[in-house]
Amino acid sequence: VMRLTKPTLFTNIPVTCEERDLPGNLFNQLMKDDPSTVNGAETLMLGEMLTLPQNFGNIFLGETFSSYISVHNDSNQIVKDILVKADLQTSSQRLNLSASSAAVAELKPDCCIDDVIHHEVKEIGTHILVCAVSYTTQMGEKMYFRKFFKFQVLKPLDVKTKFYNAETDEVFLEAQIQNITTSPMFMEKVSLEPSIMYNVAELNTVDTSGERASTFGSRTYLQPMDTRQYLYCLKPKQEFAEKAGVIKGVTVIGKLDIVWKTNLGERGRLQTSQLQRMAPGYGDVRLSLETIPDTVNLEEPFDITCKITNCSERTMDLVLEMCNTSSIHWCGVSGRQLGKLHPSSSLHLALTLLSSVQGLQSVSGLRLTDTFLKRTYEYDDIAQVCVVSSEIKKES
């Protein structure tokens, strides 16, 4: 049995000495005559040769394990009904990797039966390749033997995720991917497959001269033990947008799909399990801003639009009160009835206010009272707005 892998670069270890030493120029001349060194750079450990693998080597999760199996008749007799079976034993299952389950009628002396097996490794830990051969001798005696080849499957990447919940029901996902192997990786693709609730936008490119370029550069190599951060923005689909504010408990976000290549193009692929996040709690009533200007004039009215969502499991009868602060003044009637709001329902509210103080001011002072339970919900620091003098805004 021989594992089929790409060859590796041969590294020549230079041995040098000065001319006044006993070997003289012998070592330097041997290096110049060595076919594995680069002319003019013999001492830089640069190789021009490739070496075939001498053992199973390192096998990483997500890669394809390929092996060549050869059964050779070393005797001087013809054997019949040869059946070669290759199984892969893991900690949880036993897989049959044989390309064919049919027996070979006969095998002449000095002849062989060849087979190539492939398997995408999906488990970490000890794997045992079990090769079993059964045959019948010329005397009609049935013979059987097995050979075992043990190898370890290692973890190639360490993936960590962080969630950031925005006020607008958007979810930002930061994925930290670390190369924990001993060789560089070419990151061919890192994408997020969202759940049915979300649409995803990748935030890992920048617009340069009208073209989208990766933030990691044109050569996306990940050196050993290096970590790279990928960022994604998930927005609820239209049919789920109205319910996004009242979702409670754990929600499924999606899964990461990672494809990489190692030295000489060996390809690997990993998919994470479904990523989940704990939906933020908003209490019984959620108030969010739909529209608000960034900059407003001093002592001039401006409009904002609020969205009120009933996150409880009961119907509410709401009354809106507006309380002025030292810098923010509300325009309109305070204490007006908003009517009944059923569970998981929302209503939009247009409000007008003005600021009497320049600078960055906080919009505060909204109160919602449920007349059924006589419970009041206070909302301060809802948003911030930049207040400037009207003369400054005209000049700009």
C-alpha cells in the first residue's frame, strides 16, 4: 500500500568550511556538483528537485485520502478467485473503499492486481486502513490474510466566530480562521451560506478603480499559525423582517464553507456546523428608529420616524408621552392614544422635534404606557443627531 500524494520540494542542507580548514574546498565543490542545488545559490537551501513521499505523512481534515493498493503473486503457482477488499476504520464507522467487489478469476506468478482508492476525510483522530485478501490455491485450499495501516487525521484550521447584533436587525459575523498546520495555505474561498431567514453580504472586498479587490491582497496566503478575520453582514429576508424584532432564543445563522490549497495544489474543504446566535432581548415593547437626519439646524424642527413592535404575547393599548430635555424639545401633543397593538405587530410613528443646543445631542424622552397593565416603558438615548447653526450649514 502506498499513499498517493503530490511530491515535496527537496531541501538541501549545506555543509561548508573555509579554505584554510582541513577539507579545503571539498565541501563547496560537492555542493556545486549536487544536482539538487541552484547554480550560484548553493548555500541558500534552495532546491530544484522533488521527492516522492516516504510515508503516509500528515493528513488533514477535509482533504482527500488517496492510496494505491497492489496485490502481487510472489509464488510460482497460479491462484484463483482473488478478492481484494479495502476498508477504512474510524472511531465511529467502517467504510468500504474498494472500487470493485467482484473477484478476479486468476492471478499468474509475478503478476499483480492494482486498485486506487479515494476518500474525503471527515473525522479527526485515528484511522486504520484494513486491506484483506482472500484467494484459492491450485490445491483448492482457501487462504486469507489482512494488513493494517494506521494514520492520524489532524485539524488544519481553527475557526472562531463572533456575532454583533445591530439595532436595525442586521447581524454582523466575524470569522477568525487560523492556519494550525506547518505549511502555508492558499485560501481559495471563504464564504457564508446563510439560513433561509437571511441574505448575506460579504465585507471582505474594497472598491478600487471600479473593481472589487480583496482586503487581503491578490495573494491570499495564510502562513502557519497566522489568523485572518472575515466579516459578513446578514439581513433578514422581507418575509422574516417583520418578525425579526420579536424572535426569541437561539436562531440559526448559516454555515461557513472554506476551501484551501496547500503545497503543489492539494485541495481541502471544510464546512462548519450550523452557526447559532442568541437573539437579543428587547423586553415587551421595542422602539427603533427607521429614519433620522444626520445633521439638523439649530432651533429648526426636523422629523424622525419610529417603529414600535409588540414583543410580548399579549395585546397592548399604548399611550405615547413626550418629555422635553434640556436640549431636545418635542413638537406635538403628548399623551395621545396609539391604539391597540397585537402580539408581534408593529406600527410606524412620525414625530417632530427641535434642538436648542448645538453639538451632538441625544434624542431622549419618549414614554410608552400600556393602559391594560398600567406599565410605562421609558426610552432614552434612542439616537444622536448633530446640531449646527443654520449659518454654518449654509456655508458648507
